[in-house]
Amino acid sequence: MLIQLKRKEGESTGSFLYRFSTKIKQSGVLKEAKRRRFKTRDLNKRKRKLGALYRLSKAQEMKELKKYGRA
């Protein structure tokens, strides 16, 4: 999506920047760019399972350490 704005005659730089930023926010260009920039790829099923197992084992380990007053 292409947004073109021209500075009006006698318009100050500040008001032009304000008009430009509001136009960008309304168009959703910035939101789309951020969504694309910070998108993470989905992990495959095996990695998700391994991660879940690791978290469970760490939680169990912390529980045991707390039980004996070491954590």
C-alpha cells in the first residue's frame, strides 16, 4: 500500500509530520510492518514436545529443591 502526501502551501513541518503520522496509523501500514518483522516461525511437533518435557522436568527439580530448602 502506497501512501503519498504532499506538503500544503504554507503548512508547517510539524503539522505535516502530524498529518503524515495519523495517515500512516489509519492505513495500518505500521501495524502490518511490525507484525511481519516480529513474526516467529512455528516449531515442529517434536520440538514442542521436547520443550514441554524440559519445562516439566525443571519444575519438578525446583519443587524438590524447595522441599529441601536449597532453592
